[in-house]
Amino acid sequence: ADHQSNASLYRRNLQSAQSPLSPRDLFSMHSSPTTSFALIGLALLNNLASGFSCTTSIPFPTSASDAIIRNAPKSSSSKNASFCKGIHSPLMMRGGGGAAAAASQRTPTSLANGGGGEAIGQDLNLTTSKVLASLWGTSGVAYILLKAIKRVVPIALEPFKGEGVVPLTQFQLAAYIITCLWFAYVEGYKGFQRKFSPLVVSRSFTLQSTSPFHHLLFAPFYSMGLFHATKKRMIVSWSVSIGVAAIVAAVKRLPYPWRNIVDAGVVIGLSWGTISIIGGYVISLVTGIAPIDVDPSLPESKE
């Protein structure tokens, strides 16, 4: 009897071991607090490892839940991997590992990439002398602009003083606003931010301790491209400078309030330009990367 009861018990155990687990049994196996916290902790560690190391995520151990995770449409670790491909951008801090090494391997052809590749700037290889020289060149240009702004601001704000001043009509007020918007786009954005400001920053970082003395002494004018530049660059720089002086002289002859309206636009344009120069210089100084896709227009060296 004992032998028969042991045999029947053995057969029942064998059948229960060979029978597949039901979904309810699987859920009950993973619903215990210890197992749940272990799986959550393992998932967090996997995401952290794949996010910081930018390598393939740590595979999960083979289990019933592993098949569910692997059959998911797209895991967070694959998103991290695709993000890590573009992590070395031109605005990465110098000394950050791969950024400086990647910048040193960049070629001039990448600067003129119309969109088929990544726009890349040149590594500045900053030294103390280069920082001081570039700071003098850029801050000198910013000081010239700020001085002009200070001189024009009272004239631009004169129609709004309200003390013995003829107020603007609706048409004149509309002209005032439109002029400010026009100067902000044409002079501030198109003229300064897109062209002149990157040129000033790029040329200022070409100065160093070995530069000729007059380049360092007149660094603001050097940064503006008024000398020691290509022939085309000097023609453009001098033409713009002379043209601006002529326009200023002509605007002074305008009657009230049209002179004030034009000067208001000039204040907006010059303010935009000053901010773009200072901002561009700070970005290049922090990142150690020259303005992207900007030619400093240096003359060819004579051998």
C-alpha cells in the first residue's frame, strides 16, 4: 500500500512538472515584491548604462520576461544609442574627450556642406595670449557700437518725452514701428548676425602673441577686416564704413520726426549687432570652436 501511494504521488509530481505554466501562474511568479523590485532595478541600471556610456545596452538575463522585452517595437536603449551618435556636436566643451579630438580631424570641405553632412567649425586651440588678443579685438568693436547707440538713443526716444514735443501721428507711429522691424531684420539679423558678427569673432581669434604689433594694437579694426584681409574683404569693409558715415550725415539733415524714426531703427540694428558679437564671442570662447562656416578672409601668405 505504501509502495502504491508513493508511486501515485511520484506520477502526480511528474505530471505537474511537465505541464506548462498558465499565464496566471506566470503572473503570480513575477508579482512578488522582491521580483518586481529586482526587475525595475535591473531596467534602470540598463538605461543608465546605455545612456552614459553610449554603448550597446546590457542584455537582460534569459527569462520569460526577456522575450516580451526583446519583442517590443523600440526600446529606450535603442533611442539612447541613436542619440549618442550625434552627441559630439560643435558646441561641446573643449576638454570633453571626443569633442576636441573630433574637431582636430575636421576638414575645410565639411564647412561648405550644403546639408549633406554636419556643419563643423575649426578648433581654436586657445591660449592665454590668443584669448586676450581676441577679447581686445571683439570688445573694441562692441565698444564702438555701444558708443554709437548711446549717442543715438536720446534722439530716438525724443517723440515720447511728452514735454513740449509734438506727438507722433498714427501714420508716423506706424512708420516708427515698421522702421524698427525693418532695421532689426535687415541690419540686425541679415547684416550683423549672419555676416559681420561671425566675421569679427572669427578674425579676432586669429590674433595671437606672434601677430605683428600693429595687428594687436588696432585689433578692433583688424577684426572688422579693414586691413590685413583679402582684397574683396577690405573693399566691402571700407565701403560699408564709408557708406554708414554718409548715411548718418544725411539722416542728421532730416526734419522731425523722420530723423527720430530712422535713428530708432538704427538703435535696434546696432543693439542686435552688439548682442550678436558678444554672444558669438562667448560661445566660441566657451566651446573652443570658431564660428561655423565663416571665412576670416585672411590674405594668402607670401612664401
